[in-house]
Amino acid sequence: TRPRALTHIQSWYEGTILSEDHPDLPLSSQSLSRLLSRIGEGTANLEFSRKLIEQISTCSTLVYDITSLSSYSQRISLLEYGYNRDGLDLPQINLSLIVDKDLGIPVMYDLYPGSIADVSTLKNTVKKMKAQGVRNYTLIMDRGFFSTDNIEEMVSADLSFIIPPTSNLKNVKEAISAIHKCIDDPDHLRLYEKEPLFVMPVSIDIGENRLDGYAFYDQKREQQERNTFYKRLYDLMEVLKSKSLKPWMNPGEVFRATAKRDAKFIEWKAIDGKFHVSLRKNAVSHAVNKMGKFILLYRGEFSWMECLSLYRSKDVVEKGFDVLKNDIELMPTNLRTDSSLRGVSVYRIHRIDIEDEVDEDDDRCGAE
């Protein structure tokens, strides 16, 4: 029950009673690879999920998210270049995870090529959940899954869900503009976890469907976002001004590589090998006006407090990703094939449950 990489299984084995009761267990790296490949080529993950769902009668709130797993491996075909959440210049695999919010444990997962965007995985996930017998649930997702097609897919499947919209749709932009004008009306003042919060109901047409939702304005969050934003811009301008441009350098490329996502906020010129920079006031004002304000769209029956509380509970899957990446190293560099990767995923994703229980036992039993 102690976290240990599979590559250390021999030393672990030698320190247990197994080495005396079963002295001839085949625990070489080759035998482990064969075992993982057999698991990955079979349906163990689906059977495990189905049995688990039957046992826990999942019909509550499920949190769905995706993360990237990077690797130097040359033999895993799922590895492709795409949007890398860790900022690494490496090919990656996308891992989707569905976690039962109330129990805090994974109930399903899937692997996708690294180039596939989050938004395109939802349809396949909904079909798999239905096939596994998951019924009567509310799906919580972040805006990376928001699209007109996904909304239509979930509505046609009669799903309950909560999701924040992206601002690239005309109807969403218009709703956000309307919110700016009246969200801070005293009539919209509420209290959430002893903090003031402005809340107002909204309705937005997404394709053929009209979704209800709530607009939120958190003044404390707005101030924190402003401070972080302005400090980041100030630091960026100082870095740009300190750079020395050599004759062979392309100033535009240097600027874009340095500014990255904040390039749209900076006006620049290159004069005598130095950057001269200033803020783009309109772009900065537009960004600042949106701070502290956000929308949650939903389908089902939710009060504003239920909607917000459920959405904020999605950090349960983010904690799961952190365990997978940092505690039990889901993506070791020595994996060589797709089937081995799928096999080790079955083993390690469902180890999250065991380790959580071990932590609780440690608290109760102490040194024992």
C-alpha cells in the first residue's frame, strides 16, 4: 500500500512475506511489460469501471476534465504535438478522467492522441458513460469543453450539466456586455461563504437551444485579478526593455516569444537594438472590465448557490491529476507501446482510491 514505482517492484517484493511464500514470482521488467500489455490490449479498464459503477450506484455529480501527459518515447503512437498544459515542447497524450464528486474517486478514464482538443472528446465520453450504465448524473466541465455541438449533444442525450461559456460566440459576448451595465445593482447582492457576491440570472441561445444560467460578479476576485494582471504586464515590459537585440535577431519573433499570451496588450518598437514598449489602453481596459465576472450555464434545476458550489467542486479531478502526475508518475519515460500505456493507466488511475484510504489509516493509526 506504499507508493512505489513499478520499476522498484523487485526490492519491494524482497521485503515482503511474498518472497518467502512464493520465491519464484516472475517480477522482471519483461514480465511486467507483458502483463501491462495484456491489460492494455483487453477490456480490464471497462470491466473495472462497470463493476465500480454498479457497486457505488453512480447517479450524482460527475466531474469531467482532461490533462496532458508528455513523453520522450518514440514508440507510442498516441503521442502527438498539441496544446501542452504544462508548457513543455514535447509530444503528449491527452488523458480524460471522470471523477465522482461525492466519493472523490475516478469512475472512468480514456486516452486520446495529443493533438485532439478537449472540445472534441465529449461526444465519445457521453456514449461510453451510457454504455457503462451511468444514469441520472450531472456533468461538471470547464469552458474547454464548451461548443455549440457539445451543447446540442448533451441536450439531445437529456443530460444535466454545468459549464461556463467561452466568449467567442456573438450571443455570449452580448450577454457579457449586458452584465457589465447592471450586475453591481444592489438588488443583485448575495452572500456566499460569508463574502459579498453579485448574482443575476441570464438566458443565452446556444445554437438551437436556450440555456439558463447565472452571472456572477466577485469584487474581491476582481481586485486580485487586477493586481496579478498589472504586475505581470509591468514585469513583462521591464523584461522587454532590458533585452539587447543583436543584428541577426528578428525583433518580432523575440517579442512574441517573450510576451506570449500578453502580446496583445503591448505596443512595441525596436530602436537601436532595444525595445520601446507601452500598454495598449483599449486592450487592457477590455480585459480589466471582464475581471471578477463570469457566467455559469446549466441544464437542470439549480439555484445560483448550487450551481456555483458544484462548479467549484471540480477541483476534485484537478487534485486527481496532480496525484497521477506527481505522486505515482502515470507517465514514466520507459513505457514503449500504446498497450503498455493503457495497462499502466488502469493500474495507476485506480490506485488513487487506495492511497486516499491509506492516508486516512495513517491518520488513525500513527506509527503503527
